Amino acid sequence: MGEKKLGYIPNYARFIMGGSAGMGATVFVQPLDLVKNRMQMSGVGGAAKAHKSSLHAIASILRQEGVFGVYNGLSAGLLRQATYTTTRLGVFTSLMERFKSPDGTPPSFIMKCALGMTAGAVGSFIGTPAEISLIRMTSDGRLPVEQQRKYTSVFNALYRITKEEGILTLWRGCGPTVVRAVVVNAAQLATYSQAKQSLLSTAYFRDDLLCHFVASMISGLATTLASMPVDIAKTRIQNMKIVDGKPEYRGALDVFVRVIRQEGIFALWKGFTPYYFRLGPHTVLTFIFLEQFQRLAKSYYGVSGGSGL
């Protein structure tokens, strides 16, 4: 208890708060992440045109895999948050504090975008193995039974991927994953921080739950529009199979070209509804949890001023 009144929030606490906020949000939105992944893989391989809509996907999952089927991949989702979100939010909030002006003025929007991009790139590299496990576990049910991988948990997935395909497979698709994270975090973190700052400059909002909710909804919409094409490429690359020694896709550009040619340009936003309804609530819950954690931390460590976002 001796460090209770440090006058600042230690960096390790920022990382813990970031990861905890992301994991808490994931418990609520994992079914939507599952639907989003199934929709993005619809039209690929043996499951061509498997899901006509988000509701059709949900109905199919419940019918074929049971009620708990919508939580397939939860362990991978939680590990992803424990690695990726812990890092990205910890790095971002630490950098935001570092780059504040001496009078406490937040960095400019451009600087916030740069800090978000940095946080996203670092976090995504660390979180890629858990992300690959998540993609595979949530996509497994759409495959014919004889092709299903049937991972029993995220740790089983990590072990089998390493043993059967080599350790570097854990970072397959790392390029588009990092690119997606750079786009997502530049949009999500910078937009949230800027939206919150703008709302607080009006006479209608205070630094409370309503302000956090509105700012995070704005952030979620902007992030969805910006990141979906990159997310489509990442998802398909991470879930692809190697046939006769040849990968299904040569890279993200190959995914874009083939999707546009075979499915139309709007297929790059396939699964927009579940993606937004997953990313929107996840963004809202993550930032609300994070803001509350930071409020408690400020009180515990004797910090005055803004929350750091």
C-alpha cells in the first residue's frame, strides 16, 4: 500500500487495465466475432455461400452446434485480448501520457493517430498467434467434418499448429494483421480520444458514462468502415490451407484481387453487420471498462486530471 499516493499511474497498471478491459468486453461479444468470421469465410472452399445473412449464420450455428456453439473459440478470444489488447492499450495510454504538453493538453489528432498506429503494430505482432487460433477455432464449424481441425482449446491449437505446421505458422498473415491493427488503432484509439475531447468541449457532455458511450460508438463506426477490407484479407490468409505445397493465397493483394473479381468489390465489406455489431459493442465495452478502471486507478494512486485517453 506504500505506493498508493504516487501521483501517477504506473505503466504496468496501464497494461493490466487495458487487457482486463478487452477481456471483459470479449466475454460479451464472442458470439458476434464467431458470426463475423463465419460470414467472411462464406463463399470460400467447401462452404460456398454457406450463410446468406447474419441471422442465417446464427440460426445455422445454433442448429448444428448447439447453444454453446456460439462461444467456440472463447479461450482464443480471451488470450488474444490478454496479449494484443493488453499491449496496444497499455502502449497507447502510456504514450498519450508521455506526449501530453506540460500544461496537460492532449496531443494533436495526427499525433494520436501516430500513437495508435504504433500501439496497434506492437500489439498485433504479439497477439498474432492467439489471433490465428481464434480464426481457426471460430471457422472450424463451417468446414466438412473430415476437414475440421477440432482444436479443444487455444493452448491445444497453439501446440498442434507448432507441431504440425511449424512455429512460424503462428505468425502466418502477420503482415496483413499488422496492417489491419495499424488501421484499426489509428481509427479506433485516435477517433475515440478526439471524439471524447470534442464532446467534452460542448456544454452537453461531462466526463461520464454517456460521453464514453457516444465517443466509443463514433469510434466503432469509423473503425469498421476503415478496417473491414484489411480484416477480410487477414481472416482468409490465416484460415487458408496449403494444398500440394501451395498456399491458397499469395498475400493480401491476391486476396483483394480475387475477392473483387469473383465476389464483387462490396464483398470486401462482407459481414459488415456482425462486424460492426461486434466491433461497436466491443469498442463501447472496452472503453467503458477502461475508463472505469482508470478512474479507480487515479483515485488509488492520487492522480488528478484527465484519464489519459
